[in-house]
Amino acid sequence: MIDLMHITFQNDWSKALQEGNYRADSLLTQGFIHCSTPAQVAGTANRFYAGQTGLLLLGIDSKLVGAEVRWENLEGGEMLFPHIYGLLNLEAVVKVIEFAPGEDGLFPAPELE
């Protein structure tokens, strides 16, 4: 079951497949990998990635994640976001979806079925 999503670039996912686990730059700089729920991910994408191409969505089953998952809002807001505190093991990624913006540069909500 996909209950977490992570936005990444295609080349970063290719690197993860070669290395056997996924690490986002934020793991080194902030100590965790940013994620969203399926309901949150379009908003996250439009806030941080509007107009960018070459992106993928990693559909993650949190029950399969080997590292700790914490639900937090580190910016002081009310909405909680999932953060993975460690490497993301590839077995936890149950679906990979190409994620392209529309003509207006904005991302639609993903279709998971």
C-alpha cells in the first residue's frame, strides 16, 4: 500500500538502483528524506518543483521502510509531513511514477491505481 511519496529526479533514482538504496541530498543536509502523503504530494511539487522536468514519484509503503519514519512539521505549520530518518531501502518503493508538470508548469495529483 502506498502511503508515502517522495519526489526525486530520474538520475537520482537510477543511482539508487545501482547503489542498492536511496539517499536524498536532504539526508546529508537535514538528517532525513522529505516525503508527502499521496494527498499532499501535488502541493509539495507545486511549491518546490513547479515547471521542472525529469521528475519521478516514488510510491512508498511505510510498513516496509527500514529507517524510522516521523510525522512532523518543522516549519511551524499545522500539517504533518512524513520524514524518513535514514536510507530508503528499495524494497519499500512499491511504485515509480513519471511525474511531469502540465502546460501551466503545475503538477496534478498522481493517479495511483
